Amino acid sequence: MRKNEYKSLEEFTSQYVGEWWPTREHWLGLDFSYHGTEYRLHTWSMYNKENTVLPDGRVAMFGIYKKIEGSSDVHPDYELLGEYADMHDLLESRVIERTPFAEVIMDDDTVLLGQD
């Protein structure tokens, strides 16, 4: 049985474009669970005032974080797994179980926990 609410990769990519505009279904953050572990996709920097400049000189637009076990559900703590300058790099990322993020986000068992 499919748990994931995304029906296509395009549905996901159209929601994370670098702006927050809920009436257009544009979001900055996504909390999700994959194989029983909670993660967060965040647009721009989640903890720092300035966005990260990657080694190739591009600015990081996306970060993938893993929720730290035992942290509060009200104010959870996260460990940064990787940062990416664009959607292509994000989708190719393998920081979650060495699986391309495109496969993780579309996996039948991925559960979307919340968007903001």
C-alpha cells in the first residue's frame, strides 16, 4: 500500500522553488519519514543567517537534515547531511541510505509529515 502522497516527481519539484507562497503550494520546508527515520528538507539555511557558499562558489539553496533521536517534537534538533545549489543536485544526492533523493522522495513508503 502506497503511503507517499506525491504522485510524481514534478509535483514535488514544483513545490520547492525557493519562495514561500502557500496559496501557490510553494513551501520552504518538508518533514518526512523514510524507513522509520525522520528527515527534513529545508530551503535556504535553516540555522545560519547567511546561506552556505559551496566549494564550487554556488550558494546552497537546499539542505537535507536528519532529526536527532530523542530531540523534542516541539523544537526538534537536526543534523545536516548535505547542501545543494539546485534541484538537480538535490535529486541526485545520496546522503540518505546511499539512495538518490529522487527515489527517496518518491518511495511508496516515504511518509510526508508536514510542510511549512
